[in-house]
Amino acid sequence: MLEKLRNDKILKLNSDYRFENIIIIIYILYGLIGWQFNYTIGAILTIISTILLMLIYNNFKYSIPAMLVLLFSIGSDFSVDKIPFDIIIPVVLFVIFIIYFTIKNFKKIKLNHLKSCIGMIILSISFVIPIFWSTLVTSENSIFYIMYFSWLMYTLLYLLLCINLERDSFRMLVFSLSWLGVLIGFELIISVIKIHFNDPELNLLSYWYYIGWGLCNEAGIMLCFIMPFTVYELYKSNNIKLSILSAFKLLFLLLSIFLTTSRGSYIFGGVEFISLMIVLFVTKNDLKSFKISLIIFPIMLGGLLIINMLGGARFINDIKNEVFYQGIGINGRDLIWKPGIETWLESPRNFIFGGGIISRIEERSVYNQMQNTFLVYHSTILEVLVSGGIIGAIGLFIHFFEKYRMLFKKDKAFLFIFFIGYLMVDLYGLIDNTYGMYYYMVPLCLCMSIIRINDNYELYHIEKLLF
């Protein structure tokens, strides 16, 4: 049966960008079903579809949208304590397929893959070492032990992706992340509508809400991460229809950032957007820039005029009062940075090796219920210093060097677009949670591994049949 499916016409679809976009849109619909109605149904549809596609095309790239949708379709009603049995079999099958691909492709592992993640390896070791003197994790909260191995899991994921992904995976990554921005945007819109119906008098800009896989400000972080992929899609668009589609996705992403009501997203996302637009129009040396400007700027101008008609001055004042009501300072983060610094400097051992990722446990109200949580320091550098000490910090800076160094091997437009994307999110990470958070690390591992192994960064050409 499988051989009947693998005819020339079917196999040619594997190198067709239109087919990839259709597949990803279907995955996004699975994600909306899972997020809004039933995560189990969405996850099962995603996993079964991925297994079939990987069987037919013998290509690991179809796991890219699957991983992203499985992560970002976790709704607010999902609970790890109530995972239904009917999802176990598809998950086990998916894991078996990943293991099968890894064994089959293991000969493709290269020493250079290990050399490209030395920083991550050091971080993995530095996060594990403090487990030997941790006293805060007990039998009652032993699940926290997993956090000590978080960087090890991310490093293994990165290597697994380097081994299994083919050299045609970049296009799938760009389209997957670009459409992921649409999925997150719909999640934000639906969440805001629900809140508004429950409390119509509440000011939109005062909303602070949970969307399942993360908080609204964490959605803002991911939208900032996604933005350069959407801009690169716009940069590579080779006709007016594709330009219009990419431009609307970018505008929808900007609207979604507004709905996060996160001042960090407003500041870093705004700077990122302006910087990317400058790069877009400087690097495009043909009439495409003019065509794109004809699409984007009238729409943006129209949006500004509508906002002004609806009371632009009041709107700007609301942003200032509701979002930036404490100015643009650190917004009370010194209350968590100070104990973090104290923990790091508590002893020579902590200074060098760290006190462990579980350095403080507090009882807090989490999603309307009290539970023990470990303190997260809202700063990438401080989080690493507290968790892994100076050794961890050395690993982090080596990792940053490795991550940015990959970009400098690419062409000018690619370098500038993704450099800005990396830089803005890394600066954002100085005041909020990025590194170490699963919703950020999995897409980052996908991005780094694909940039590492790929040498073809076109999006809209159709490759010749390779089978």
C-alpha cells in the first residue's frame, strides 16, 4: 500500500512549497482544535498525520510543524495529571518513529555537530552538578528534579535534529513558524474575547491572562522570535500574491503583539519591526520592495487612521496608563533579582558551580490555585549564574558565540534579518523568561539545527524530483 502511494507525482509534492504550506495550515487547524476544544484530539490528528507523511516521504522535516503545534496547542484546560489513555499509543508510535529515524541516520552524525553545541554541553553539565547538594527537592516535589536535566534534554534535541533533518528543511521551518504566529494570534484573540464577555467594563490593555502553554507576555516573546521568519518570507516572495499573503501575516503578528498587553513585547517588538523593515528595503535591490511597500504601508496607514478616528489620543493615553503605568524601569524585578544574586554569592561553591535551578521554592497562586513553585529570575544571565554558577555563564556565552557565528556564514540579507531576530529576543531575555523555557528552547533548537545543516535558503522555487 505504501509503495502505491509513493509514485512520482506524490513524491514531487515533497519539494513543492505550496504543498508544504497546505500541510502546515492543516496542522494549524489541528492546533486550534486542540487548543480550543480538546488537546487530545488535536494531538492525535497531528501525530498520525506526521507518521503518515514521514512514512510516505521518508523525510524528518514533517516533524517540524508537528513539534510546534503539539507545544503551542496546549490549552488552559490541559493537565499533566489527567492525560487520557487514548493519547498514549499515538505518542509512543511517534517516539518509536523518532528513534527509528535516529538509528537509521546515526551514521550521519558528525563531530562538527558536537562542536557546534559546546556551549550547550557545558550548560548541561553545569545545571546537573548542583543536584548533588540540592536540599530543596523532596519526595513531595520530586518532579522538580527534571529541571536539573533541562539543558541536557535541549542539547540532545538539538543533536537529534541535526542527525535526522534533511538539507531541505529550512523552507518547512520558515513556513511553520510564520503560520505558528497565526495560531498564537488566534489564541490571543479568542482569549481576549472571552475575557471581554466575562467583564465588558475591563480595559483591554489591563488584561493579564493565561493561554495554556504560557502567559500572554510569553506569547509576546514568541511572536518576537517568529517575526524575522515572517519578514524573511516576505523578502523571498517572488510575486504579488505571495507578498500580500506574507504582508498580512506580518500585520496580523503585529496586532497579536498588541493583544499581549506586554510592554516588553511592545518595546522589543517595535524596535525589531522597525529594524527589520529597514533591512528589508535596503537589501531588496529590485522592484519587489516597491511592490511590498505598496501593500504594507497603506494598510498600516489605514489602521492608524482608524485608531485616530476611534480616539487615538485616548488610546495612546491608555497604553501609557495601563501598560507603562510603572514607567519603563525594571517593574519590581529587583525583588527577585536581589535574592537571586544573594543565592549566587552565598558561597564559593555556589559562585563557581551554582546553587541549582531549584534555588528557592515558594507557595504561590498559580492559575487560581495555590501550589509550590520554584523561583524564576526573569533574566537569562542571572538564571544561569544562580543555576550553574560561573561555569554555566561560560557555557552560555560560548553558546551565544556559536549561535550568532552560524549566521555569519550566510548571505547579507539572511544575516541581518535573523541577527536582529536573535538579538531582540536575547535582549528581551535580560528582563523576562526566554532561555530554559520549553516554549522558547524547542523552536530555538529547531532553528539552530536547521541553519547549521542547510545550505539552501530559497523558499518559493520547486526542486527537481530527488527520488
